[in-house]
Amino acid sequence: MLLLFFKALIPVRWQRSIRSSKSQSRFFCNNSCSEFLQFSEKQKASEQYLVSELNWSLLCCRFSLKSLFNVHTGLLSQLGRSGEKPYAPLNLVADFAGGGLTCALGIILALLERTKSGKGQIIDASMVEGAAFTGSFLWKSRKLGLWSRPRGENLLDSGAPFYDTYKTLDGKYLAVGAIETEFYNQLLKGLELDAGELPPQMSFSDWPELKQLFTERFASKTQADWLMIFDGTDACVTPVLSLDQVSSHPHNRERGSFMKDSSGEEFPRPAPVLSRTPAEPCLASDPAVGEHTVEVLLDYGYTSAEIDEMLAAGVVQCSAGKAKL
């Protein structure tokens, strides 16, 4: 039951604002792979679904949990370098973008619509469909010729020599994203290459040869040397930073893009940043999964006896035992 873990995942200060509005809305998430949750009269009273007082506006979020979401969307077949197997994009596309972020957007849209109708509604947040929708640009790009070639040979999938990463003399890497003509010209200038002696930028058949030339040039100097050369230009050449380096980058340091909790662990600042009511993340160490199970259930009106019964039946768990996710 995802509801039991919300408090373990959401900073305490954010929880207060969520709890303050619970008289208006209640959210319930079903992470079952079976058919869509049907709220019969019997189920409405069932503690296992953690739903009560359904006179509140009910927003139900459904996660279609299946293995390898990107396989079902076609996206995975497009990710990777030419001649190599498809690369998994971590779990950013399906779990976070197509799943959590899409579901959160659905909740916001339903709340916005409720201000007009006064009614709640079901939000069917399928990770497969969410991931596919996230890749809409790829689908449209096929007809535009931007993504009509095999994997790893297109404009944005490492096929283009001016949109890739390159290894430097000291074993570090640089990211290049000089698509526009003016940026590409700045890139060539920094690499000391004459555009008149090179094939046209968008000559697909010449990309492999041009990429080899770029590879050799970038390998001739250290990352620091190249950064000095491209500093202040619009060549779109940036260092590939490790997780330990990002907070010290001038841009991130100026904006305060990364923070540390009480135990010294670094994490990204919540985004986007609202001008009037910015997020106030809790800087305490992350709670254990299930640490607040009892507190959450008490907050939602369950008695201690009812909670003990659910714990004994294995319906819920607290941090005393290993939580089932």
C-alpha cells in the first residue's frame, strides 16, 4: 500500500500542507497489476484499501506495474549507440517521468478541474502510456527526418558528431550539443577546424568520419584545457560532472541547486522553485521505510486497536520489520 509510505517519502514540512487539505480530498494509490480497482460498497468499508469517509472527493491513481515498461513503448529500441544493444535509461523514463511525474500531474489537473465542477475523479496513471507520451517527440521526429535512421545514427542519440560525449587526454569527458549553426561554428573554431574543409554539418553519411576527427581532437587536450578554450563561447561544450562534483560547479553553487541534510548527505534542491511559496525541504536524515506507518494511520482516523490488528495480519508493516514494497 503506497499510502503507508507517503510520509516516509515526503518531507515533514510538505506533509503538513498535504494534511491540512485532507478535509477536501483523499488520494489512494493501488499498485496492483490486476484489473482496475473497483470501489464496491464492501470495498469502501474494507480496511485493506485504507479508504474511509468516501464522501470526500476521491482521486484514485492506478499504476500499471509491468516489467520493462520501455519495451512496451518502443522507446528502448531507440536508445543506444549504433551497432550495440539498447541501453536502459536508468529508471528515469518509466518510473519517474512516465509514472510518478505523470501521476502527480494528473492529480494536479484533477484538483484544478475540481475547482470548477466540485467533483473528484479517477486518475488512470499507466506507466507504459506515461512513458510513451514522454517520448512523443521521438514519434513525431520520425516523420520530420530527425529520427528516421537506425538506433545510434540520428540527431540526438549519439549519431551526430556535434551531439555526443568525448574523452579528453586526462581520461575525463566533455558533452557537446552544438546543433544550431552558430553554435556549431563556435565548436569548430574552438577545435581549430575550418568549416570550408569539412563536409556539411547535416550530411548524415559523413557523420562517422567527422566524429572520428572530433574524437581525435578532443583526446589531444585535457578537460581543463578545453574548458578554458570554450569558456565564454556559445559552442555548447560542457564537462561531464560526477555526482560528487556537481555541487561545486559555479552555476549550481550560485543557484544553490544542491543541499545537505543533517547527516551531510547531499541531494538536489526541490524543483521547480516557486517565487512566493518555495518548497521547504526537511533537512533531517531520511526516515526508514515504514517508520511513520502507525502515525499516518492514526492521522487518518484508525484506532490503536485497528492498527494493531492490521499489523498482526500483515496488511501493513512498520520499521520494526522489513517493509514490503
